[in-house]
Amino acid sequence: MLNRNTSAWGGLVAMAAMLLLAPPVAPAAVSHEVSAPAPTKQDVARKIRFVRMMATQSKMAYRLEHSGDAGVQKSLHQARDLVEAAQASLDAGDMDGAVAQADKSLELISAAAKRLPANSKEDNQLRYKELLDAVTTYQDSYDSNYKRLVGAKGKAAVGEPLDEARFNDTVAKARVDAGNGDLEGANRLLSDAQYNITKALTVLLKGQTLVYEKKFATPKDEYKYEAARNRSYADLVPRALEQHHPTDHAVELIHKFVNLSETMESKAVKQAKAGEYKDAVATLQASTSHLQRALWIAGVRWSRWPE
């Protein structure tokens, strides 16, 4: 949940962005000065992806977009334009310009965040809308993954990770409370529903082991399955960042694992286009493993560290 002072949040965003381009810290025992290496194109690309997520997909972006403050909304739209300008600069080989534009985008988001009201009725209304949107998104993902898994493995093997009756009842009560003006009560219920649906979705996705591998008619079918599984995990990462508020160092590690996953996913696509489905499946499984590690660091838990 976002119960932090917006000023502190703005500082966290700026610090996380700096870490994305920060060089490794030298050991304390080394006293001689070492010049910091210039950021690579991959470093800058990673920063731009992070800023784009903050400007378009994050909880704060939602709050800014629906704030009702024309100045705040203008800053957000300018920040989004700067993200795209940064990408264009990077594509043109202007890394310095790309970094400057990405930094300016974050500066605008942070400044706009400081103007948001804290713990007001408007704040509770925004919180209700974003929680309801998150719960609905997670439920859609759970339903689609559950149906797909049941079709591949059977209901007995999949089990019932989510108590659907309790979940639906909780969401229904939250809607009633919101309709009666009790937004704080509604938000508490939706927070509980979000916890249960994300936990169930995590269990559902984590349960996708090699038990299913002999049930596919062709290697291409298995590739399609692994591609859908990979996308499911990838969709969880931005929301995990928003929900669990990992530390600055954790954010840096998360994006490293996501970058590794994206690289392997791209490789898998090329392998599949070449008809090398067996290799593509193995590559996608490795890609998914990196996403699992990112989610673990973000605070999403299952029984043990992903293999």
C-alpha cells in the first residue's frame, strides 16, 4: 500500500533511478581513486524502461493522472513525452541527451507527487479506484491461467489456490462500502482481496512444473505454453514493485533480472521462428526463472528461492 509521504516517495523515485546508472561501489579497503565508468547503452535503456514504467504503469502515475489538478496532470504528460524523447535520443546514439531527458522526466514526476494531497477523501477515492483496478486485473490473469492449466494438466493436478467464494464476497462487500461512502473500509477489504488473489496467482504460476511436458502434442504447442507462462510472470513484475515497495538496491537487482529475462525471451522468439522449438522452450524456461527471481526480490514469496 502507498501510505508514505509523497515527498519521501519522490526522493525514492530519484534514488532508484540514480542506482540504475550507478557504477559498482569500490570496497572500503581500497583507498585509491577510480574513475567511474560511463554508462553503457544497455544501462541507459534500462533507466528509460524504469522511467517509462513510473510515468505510465505505476501507482503514482495513476494518482497523478486522476488527481484533478491540471498542473499535476500537465507535468505527468510532459514527463511521458520526455520518456519517448529519451528513447528517440538513445536510438539516435545520443546517450547524454537520453539520460538528461530521462532525469528530467523523473524530476517532473517527483515534483508533481509532492503536490498530491495525503490521506484526503480524494486520496481514498483514488486508492479505491486503483485497488479495484488491480484486483480486477489480477483476477482476469488468475482466471485465464487457471483455465489454461486445467486444460493442460487437469483440475485435480491444479487444485484450488484461490477461495473464490471468499474472494468474490470480499470484493462485493468493498463495493457496497464504497457505495455507502466508507472508502477506508472498502480499501481495507480490497487490500485483503488483492493479497489473496496475488498469493493464489503466485501459487498457480509456481506450480507449473515439468509435469505437463509430455501432454503436448507438438514442441510448438509447448513453446506457446511457455511463452504464455513467461508473459504471466512479466505482467506481475510492475505490480509487485508497486505493491511491495522494495528497497533501492532491490529495484536495481530486479531490473537486472528483468533485462536478462527480456534478452532470453528475444532469443527464444528467434529460435522459434527458425523452427528450433525445443531450444526455444529451454530458453523461455530460463527467461521465466529470471522473472521469478525478480519477483522474489520484489517481495513475492513462495516456498523457496526459484531454481
